[in-house]
Amino acid sequence: VLDYAPEDAKAIDPLMGWTGSGDMKGQLRLSFPDREAAVAYARKHGIPFQVFDPKRRAFVLRQNGYGDNFASQRRVPWSH
């Protein structure tokens, strides 16, 4: 994924309180099949880049979690 670094700080709209920016590149997100393709694209188009490894999230499976309330093999119907 190629994300552009923001060029302008986001401003708060005084009427609605929404945040916005005139930086159109901040809305672009390009996806590539692998890291080498992204680096080649950035070099070809003269885009300065930094490569970051994605953060891995640990898969958490809780015993008797919230989803177990709705399991089809539940012996006792769930009630409030």
C-alpha cells in the first residue's frame, strides 16, 4: 500500500466542526501485489518513500466469548 504523507495540517470547520484539508493526495491509497512493485512504482514516478513492515496482530479467541451467546449448538437458549 502506498499512502502519501500529509502536506497540510487538517483544519476544523467553524460551522460544523468537521475536519478537512485541501491536500488531495491525502485521499489517495494505492495497493500493489508486493513490496517490490510499490517501490518500483515510487521510484519510476519520483515519489519519496519509506518502507514499513506491517504490524502483526495476535489472534485472540476467548473461551465463552460474546459470540457463544448466539451459537447454534447452545444447549440453553440465551436470554437477558
